[in-house]
Amino acid sequence: MNRSTYAYVRVLGTALGLTATAHGIFELRRGNRATDGHLMADMGAFTLATNYRATGFGAMSAGLALSGWSLTRMRSGNGPPVFLLLSILGFLFGGGIAQVPVSLLVWGAATKVDGSLSWWERSLPFGARAALAAAWLPAFVAGLSLVAAGIALWLLVLPPGDRRRVGGMHYALWSVLGCGLTLLVAAVPCGFARDIEARQAPD
């Protein structure tokens, strides 16, 4: 097992599920009434069910299932495909549009949890591989912290459901999330390098 990649997938997959659940809670609060359409601009989400209550239940169900699957089943034979299916369901029922690229990133990493990293081993020179391996934990922790800060800013200062003119807080939110996501993307090859180093370490 590629332990660094597995840790990455479990943590981020769980966080994605919780974020979709948060979307669902805000949608439920809008009550049993129709949305303005399939695209809910005030929620930053898409829905097939043009009703806030139905959408909220859908997002919460998919989000909780996604978190549970990420924690317990990502190493099973159908772990990555089911993760992708739950992510798609979350998107289709109000779990949030911004989660799509992160879900694809986690799904891609999940396919390598028990897979071969031979291409990366051939492509990364030893010195670069060692440097990337050492950078994995700082990149992962910093990226996760920035994304968590961005989500907290979103929930507490700019909660979904209210229409606002784009201002300084929006730019701050997008900057924090952008930096965090960049570090999380960089953490994927760093994790691969760390797993290769761990395989080659003497017992």
C-alpha cells in the first residue's frame, strides 16, 4: 500500500463529503420551496431537483456517504469508482460546483493507493524524488489548512444563500482557496515520491 497517498485520499475525501453536507444544511434552511432553476447561484451549486428541501437532503446524503466511504472503503476493489459515483451524485444534488476539480484530483490519487508507481519512479531523479518526498507533509498540511480556512471564511463570513456584490472578502476567499488547492495538487506527486522512498528504504 502507498501509505502517503492513502492518507491524502482519506483526509481529502472525508473533507469533500463534509463540505457537501454543509451545502445540504444551508439548502435545507431555505425550506420546501422551488429553486430559481437547476443552477443555484446563491448556493454555488447545481441541482437536478429544483426544490431546496429535496436538494438539501440529496446533498447531505451524498456527502455523508462520501465521507464514510473515504474513511473505510477506499482500498476496496471498487473504492475509487464508487467514490467518483458519490462525488457525481453530490454535484448533481447540490453538493457544490467548486468540489468537482478536487473530487477528480482525489479520485485520480485513489487509483494509485495500491497501484504501481513505476512511471514516477523512472521519471523522477533520485535527488528530486528525495526533495519531493520531504516536501509532502508540509505541502499537504499547509494546503489543507488554507482550504479549511477558506471554507471557514465561506461558512462564517460569506455563507451560501445570500446574494452579495463581489468585494474584497470574496477576493480574499478565492486567494486563500487558490493557494490551498495549488499546494494540495503539488502534494500528489510529493506523496508518490514519498511512497517510492518508503518502498526502497531498507527494512
